[in-house]
Amino acid sequence: MASFDIVSKVDPQVMDNAVNVARKEIMNRYDFRDTKGSLEYDKKASEVKIVMENDMRVQHTEDVLMSKMVKQGLDATALDFSKEAYQSGAMIKKDIKVKAGIDKESSKKIMKLIKDSKVKVSAAIMDETIRVTGKKIDDLQQIIAVLRGNSEEIGMPLQFVNMKS
């Protein structure tokens, strides 16, 4: 039986590199001159923290961070922008969670896409991963193509690992 696992994770070192490159660009940009703000990545909490003087600079910092993530080969959908920015004294802070693992809602969407594809495979949810097994590798490759084609519907970056035949 051939199988593979579907996971959603971000390499913390690559994410740290993207944040560092974004921080350097922000400090060198003319529109951020004399800024007292900061951009930091907390590996343990898996969170990006932005501290700036106003909302416009927070937005620009998010845009720079996303562009640097794409250049580093990371999917920008791994960031969770659902939390709003909040005032802290004279500064505005925003905490952006980096998604890791497949949550229950997304795993249900993935399972539905696999079942709707009518390919003869079986899928099982195991914590934050989904294992897909089938008789032929071609069937597994069809499932990977279906999931890549519907990546916008899923709303998170997926990696396909542990392919075994």
C-alpha cells in the first residue's frame, strides 16, 4: 500500500530569516525613517510581533513581511491576521500567529475534497496530519493535484511528506 502524509508547517529558521530581511528593509526605507517601531519573531510562541507608531506603518510592515516570506519560499497564508492591532501607549502593537498543523475545520475540508474526487484512496486524520493511503501511486498523485488545485478553498499551506510505495 502506498501512502503519504499531509501536513502544514513552517520552518522556523526560514521564517526567522524572512523576518530579519523584512526588518532590514523597513529600517532602510525612507518612509520608515526615524521609526521607533520593531518587527520580531518569537520561535517558541510561533508569533510575529509588530510594534509601530500608526496603522499605516503596521500595514506596510505586514506587506513587506509577506513579500519577504514569498521570496524565502514560504506561503503567506501561513500567517493568521485575524487578531486586530491594539494601542499600547503611543505605539500600536499587532501579534500575528504563524499557523502550524491542520486544524479540525481545515481537515474536514481536506477530507471532503478527497472523498469528492472519487479516487480510490482512504484518508485518516491523525492529530494535526492526514494520512492518505491507496493501492497505486498514481491515485495518490491525483489527490495531491486535487488539493493543490483547491488550495484557496483550504486556506492554508500544505506539504506532502513521507511518500511511501
